[in-house]
Amino acid sequence: MGSIELVCPAGSPAMLRAAVEAGADSVYCGLRDDTNARNFPGLNFSPAELSDSVKWAHDRGAKVLLAVNTFARAGASDRWRASIDAAAGTGADAVIVADLGVLAHARDAWPDLRLHLSVQAAAGSPEAIAFYARAYGVRRVVLPRVLSVEEIAALMREIEVETEAFVYGGLCVMAEGRCALSSYATGRSPNLDGVCSPPEAVTYTEEEGGMVSRLGGLALDRYASGEPAGYPTLCKGRFAVDGALSYLFEDPVSLNAMSVLAALRRAGVTAVKVEGRQRGKAYVARVAAAFRAAIDALDAGEDIARFEPLLADLAEGGRQTSGAYRKTWR
Amino acid sequence: MTEISLQLTVGPLLFNWAPERIRDFYGRIADQAPVDRVYIGEVVCGKRAPLLDHAFSDAAERLEAAGKQVVWSGLGLPALRRDRKAIAALSADQESLIEINDVSALLERSGPFVAGPLLNVYNEAAARELMSRGCVRLCANVELSLAAVSAIAAGCPGLEIELFAFGRLPLALSGRCYHARHHGLHKDNCQFVCDRDLDGLDIRTLDGRDFLAVNGVQTLSHGVQLADIPPSELLRAGVTALRLSPHTADMVAVARGFRAFADGRIDAVELAAQARAAGPPGPFVGGYLRGVAGLQPAGAQ
Amino acid sequence: MHRDGWRGRDGSRHVGRDMAAGALMLMRHPVEFLLSRALHRIAVRRPDVFERLGPWREAAIVVAPSDFPVCFRLRPDGVHGTVRVIRHDDPTPSAARVTGALATLLALFDGDGDADAAFFSRRVRIAGDTAAVVAMHNTLEAADLSLADILGVGFRLRGPVNRGLGRLRRRMARS
């Protein structure tokens, strides 16, 4: 492992292997239910697959983190506790958690199990992070995607836990774990169901002005013939305010923070995280290899500008941004 | 016939209203609204606080003089250093009951508090964690169905539970200001343009359907929640109070309507009629409480 | 109800279209038998694939190649699964219908392809239950399987699959 830990997504055992073989130091995954925030049909791990994958990864010196990062349902907390127990039982290196009750269970039942705080806990201030560290023994926090590099550096001067920052993949513009846009339109949310803008609510219809993408029957975007179509994630839609149509919340771009990787490393960030458990083996192999090479190059004292264009074609809708890391985003 | 009846509360003002409007509004609430408790304070954007603090303090005095309980509410998403200081200052007053809307306030809190609807508390285990730290009341997150609220109440004996019963639903908070973005500005030089939209700025889909509303860094529903569920059912589910979120609508009329509804003097249809006559900024929705998409219409229109 | 039709190789509809479809429909039974048997073989060798599909193993998906005279209706229910050859305008209800050029559809359901890219460029259209298609794609992705495997072409031959399918297509068109 280099100066920064490379954490990559695994939506399946095959994808986990691809990530590790491409140079990931750690991989994160979820069980096949709503206890994790990528609860897509056909995705994720059975407990047996998790167990096998942990052994496989450990044999190659890589770590496995289990995401149990949705919020437990009222009256059904046992499912989330079972996921935590499964992580402990299979020897996973850490669990990634957001819910207070699930954190408490992990702390009390498995005191030696490493606790990472999910981005869904929306802990963006030193006080919030310190609260989780003190109350639950959280060892690492995944930072909200809305902080600039300067803010991250300032934050790190005031906290004692490790930090993990997203550097590639889908971009969430609202405070995570607290966004109800998806459930307002479709009844399902990343908080409770582990999905945002779920596929069963998506339709594409050919209309006079072009193809219209809809979520829960609400038109989110329109594409002229030949124009690449995007998935109708709610906050990436085009909306009319005062008659003016625009990508009000965020352009349908995805995150590529390769250009600020050196700055994140200087700020002392422990780990960088790639989003995209639903993107497949080919995706993770390419992204992991690019960031592996970039981190190794940084550690060798080289410039990494040559890595910036490497991943441009994988971006959603073909466009990317360095997100909030540069303060102009606000 | 049940002896206990639902309390009514006024939630914190979400919008950037002028100080005079704020004073007038709370003056009317103090003198005329049949409500038990009023939440006061800036929860959306720390930049507004210096403009509005005096008006809020004056309002608090007026309300207390009229016999209403006043609870100060904290910011939902601290962004600047001074936001964190404001939250810490609120938290430090351990004697008074406060409303917490962000986890950062929990660090130094030992006194009693209300868990606000902007916290991500979705189940009884999480609520119990907060109770062990002094939480005495929970205003349920708007995503929760009545069934979920009921499960939380069952798992948390003694916890008072408020329900967001009227107003545009708070759906999301961001580090980015969408009012500024719409006006081609930046959060740092926003010119406080959010003060132009007293109930939020309407957002439509590209085929013209009303959908959401912008309020600075906050995104609200366009539809107005109306919890027109029979009071007996609410009480059985463990709800102890109904929260009315302030809008430019006649909130005294809304409060009177809900008081009559909670007391069993009018039914859901009449409640909707009176609330509609008060001038809400959108159609009534009620999906969340029924466990479906939030924008589904309320029962009786 | 989709009426995508099948366009001849020169891009225009012609009288021969219905005749070609008719001819292939007459021949469909041996093809269905072979394809269904390949599916069953996978079910026996790789039960994890069908466990991963969960409730969507009973969902029928119509694969509708825009450059082929007939469609395939796949119901991946393990050893009880079926593959049927159907006409483009077959009214039998299905959970979802995926339309696009044959090669693009193979890429969508290929463990090596990036489904997002195929879909975002609008070369593929999905109608009906998107979740069923997502389940199928994620399952094939995770299983290191492709539609070529389901067609009975082994792993070693995945490279020449397109050539093989092209030959099959030409042979069927000539019959």
C-alpha cells in the first residue's frame, strides 16, 4: 500500500477480484438486501460469497469493508444487526455504518470490529465527527462530497480519526443520508431502501421533442435524437424555475478528482474512495488501475497530469467535474 | 372518548422573511393561535441568522408572555465556522429545552432536547440512542410512515412524538445554494435572494408539472403536507403533537382548523376546506404517512 | 405495445421481412430446444447465478434485435427456464422488452461490456420493468457469463461468438 489507501467498489465477487487485481488496497461491498445503499436487483453478496471473498482478499493482502450503511427500518432492526454480525463472522476488516442504533449494536456486540462512518451519516463538521468517535469508537469517517479541499484540510486539523474522500464516480449534491427527493417522487430512498431514483420507476418515451426520461411519471430530461441519454437521477434532472430550464441542482456529470489527488494527499487524507458498485468489472479495473498508478507516481515524486484524461470516457453522460473539491462549486 | 388530545406546535420558520413580517407573524400566533409550543430560530442557512436574530428574540418574548412554550431550534447543516459556533452556543445552554437538527449539536449536549425532523432518525434503536443522551421528544423525519412512527413509539416508552402535519416538506439540504445558482450567483455572494420567495421558489418539471421548491440551500416539496388522519389513529400510533410549518398562508386559521380537527369537532374534509381557504402555496399531499411516495395526494381534498 | 418491425439489411422494410420471420418461426423448435437446454446446463453448473436473480428469475424478458427477423423471450427460471423464439409483434406479455442492434444487445448482456455506455448512447431501449433488465444484467455481469454462454457457446469461444452468430444468422436467413 502507498501513502494513500485506494478503496474500490465491489458489486459482486467477480468485481471484487477485478478491483484487487487492478491494484485496490481495500474493497467495499454490501449484502444482497436493503441494509446497504446500493440495493439494486442482482447486485451484492450472499453471506457465503462474502466469506469466500474475504478469504480471497486477505490471501492477497487486501482488505474488505462491508457497507451496512442504510438506516434500519422501524420494527425491523434485526436485519441490520444480522448484517453486522455477518461482517464480524466472516472476518471483514471493517463495517461502514450510518445509523445510530446499528453503530450501538456494532460497538456493544463486536467491540473489536473496526467501525467506519458512512457518508450517509452526513458528518461534515469536527463536532459531528468527534461525537461519533467518542460515542461509538468510529475509527474513520467517509467525508461528504460537498467539502472543498481547503475545508477538508481544515477539518483534519481538528479531528483525530482517519478520513476517506471520494475521488471518482457518481456525485451526490445533497447532504447524504438526509435526502428525501427520491422518496417524495417514488416512495423509495437511499436512506431506507438503499436506492435513489430506483429503476422500477424509470421510463423512457419517444415524444415529439425527443426522448423523455421520467422518474415516477415526472419528466426529468429530454434528449434530441442522437444525443446520449442519461439515467434519470432526480437531482441531475432539468427543471423549470421562473420559466427558465436548467440543470438546477447539478449537471449530469460525475466526479473525477484526479486533478486534486495530490492536494488531498498533502492534506493527509487516509484513503481515497471510488464510487460505483453497480458499474461492473471493466469499470473498476480501469479506475483502480488509473488511481493505483497515480498514487504510485505521486509517491515516486512524479507529476500526475498524464493520468487526468485517462478516465474521461467512463463518466456519466460523458462529462465530469472535480465536484466541490474546488470551491467554485458552491 | 379519549382524555388526552393532540397538542399543536408551530415549527421553525424555514424562509428568509423580513424582520417586520416575522414580528407580525409571531405576534398573531401569540395572540390568536390555539397552539401550545412554538419553535424559533434559523434552521436553514447560517448567513440569515445575523439579519433575523433580533426579530426572533423579540418574537420569543412575545410568545412567552402569551403563555406559549418557546423552544430554540438549531441549524440543520452547519457550513461555516460561525454556524458551528452558533450550534455550540445553543447546545451549551443545558438548562433550556432546545431542538437539535444536526448531529454536531450532540457533542456537548447533556441537557434535554428535541430531535428535529431534519435529523436522520428512522427507527426506535436510533431514537433510544438519542434518549440516552437527553432526547425527550422526536419530530418524526418526514419520510416515516405512520406505521414506522408507531413502531418507534412502541420501542421508546415516554418519548413524545411530533408529526409534521402542515407545510411544504423539507426534503434535502445541500452545501450549494440553489437560489443563488438560479440567479447566477454563488453562496458566498448570494445577496440574500432567497428573501424574494416567502414560501420558496417553485420548481416545475420540463413538461410543466409542479414538483419542488427552492429555499436557499434547502429543497422543499411543492405540495403541502396535510396530515388529515383521524386523531384517534394518530394517538394510537403514539403521536402527541402536530407540527404546523409557517407559510404566508393564514397560519392562525390553519391552527384553528387543526385544533377543531384534533378535538373531533370537524372531520378531515372540513379540515382540508379550512386549510385550503387559508391560502397554502400548493395542493395537499399525504403519501409519506401512508407509506407511499410523498407526493401522493392527501386523503380528503 | 411495440411494433419495432425488422428492417432488412439495406435498412428498409420490404415484403420479404414477414416471409423471413415466417420461415424462422417454422424452424423455431430445434432452436428453442437448444437454447433452453443450454440455460438448464448453466442452472445445474452455476446455481449461484439463479440464486442471485432472486425473484426476477421468473421474469420474462424479450430480447428484440432490430436487425434480426425474430425475437427471443427468455425466462431464466433455472432448470425450469425457457427460451422462446417469437415474432416481433408477439402480444404475449413480458416483464420487459429490450430493443437494439443484435451486437449491442449482446454487449448489454455481456459480462465484459459496460451496460451504462450502451444505454446512455441510446443504442438500446428498455420498455417495461427496468428492474428485471437490471437484475439480468447485474447477474450476468457478476457471473462472468454472457448471452453467448447461454446460447451454448463455451467460454473459450467467446471471442469468435460474434462471427459464429453472424454465420448462424446468415444460415437462418438463407433457409
